[in-house]
Amino acid sequence: MGYRTVRTEDVEPTPDRPCELRRLTEAAGLEHVAVNRYSADPGETIPLRYHYHEEQEEAFYVISGAMAVETPEETFTVGADELFAADAESPHRAYCPEDAEGTVEVLAIGAPQVSGDARAYDADE
């Protein structure tokens, strides 16, 4: 059996990101699920680009604030205590809207934990 606790503030933010990203997976010793904590100010994107995952399902739980998620069909508004889920191969781009009242705090969970399955999505193609 194994148990751990992780204080998100003890995990250093990942450099060169459009918003604050704290990768919690390694700190928690997880092998099968990816867990990230995001903090995005108005106008900041959460992922680096509009993308989809070949294998990974992804869920974004909004802790506080509001997040928008652009998809090919529509843009979703996701508020505090709401979850947005994306199946594998489903393009999406999450961000804190320019006109948001403040910062959005998000917990993102992806499974299976895979490396290199994120692919750029061009909405114009």
C-alpha cells in the first residue's frame, strides 16, 4: 500500500507556460493518471495550444472562477464546481476569458498517463 499528500504550493511552477502550471503527477508518485493544477488570469490559455490527445481522456475541474473551452462545435463556459471532460481525439482549447472577473483555478486530470500523444489541432483545416 502507498499513500502520499502533496501541497500544490510546494510544487514549482513549470517555466515558459501561458499560465501557472504545477505538475502534480510526479510529486504524488502517480503512474497511471496525470494531474495538473492551473491558475490562469483573464486572457491566458491553459494548454499551450488548441489540441487533442490520441489516447488520453482529459477532465478539467474548475475550483474557482470561470473557464472557457473552445471545441470545433461550440465554446463551453465552465464555472466553479463544474467539470469539463474531453474524450480522446476530441479537440479543445481551455482558457480564462479576456472579460473574466478574475483568475480561474483548475485541476486537470488525464488518463492514461502517456507522453507525446498531444497533437496540435488547426480549426481552419
